[in-house]
Amino acid sequence: MDNKLNPLAAQPIPLDNAKDEKVAAAADGALDPAYVAKATKVAVEFESFFISHMLHQMRESARTLAPEDSPTRDRVNQNMTDMVDNMLAGNIANQRAFGVADAILKQLLPAPLNKVQ
């Protein structure tokens, strides 16, 4: 049997380019501060999107259950409450109140860097 096809006989591939060196440095725990900042920003933005979507769905179900002459069914009020929900979601996400951003950062960053702020 040919050893090239045997996964148990695979030889490690030497690091020969800058990308592989960055991966090796990341495995050692030496992450680029710009990567940490971007990962944190994206994680908080995703938490904001998640909370905004949840608030939108809650508001939509309240509108569906409201009577026809309710102010919540007015289109102008809907637009205003949607804007308020987006702002509220951003503020809640910046506080990391739901923990979604922290859970994402635990997956993206090594243990010493994913501390809750």
C-alpha cells in the first residue's frame, strides 16, 4: 500500500510562507492587536444585530396581536419604534449584556485574550 494515501503516515508540512508563520504565532498565543480589535468589534456588532432582530420580532408579534385602531399599527410609529429598537440593541450590545459577543470571542481568541471586559 502506498504511504502517500495513508493518513496515519502523513508527514508534517514545513512552514515556508508568511501566512503559515502567522498561524503558528497565533497558535503560540501571540495575536496581532489589530485582529483582536476587529474580532471584538465584529462580535459586538453581531450581538447588536441579534438583539435588534429579537426586538423586531417581539415588536412584530405585538403589532399582529394589537387591534386595528392601535397606534402600534401606524406605519410612522412602526418606523420610529424600529429605529429605537436598533439604538437600544446597540447600547445593550456595547454593554455585552446578553453575552453573545463573549461567546463568539471565546471561539475566536485564545484563553488569555478572551476575558470579559
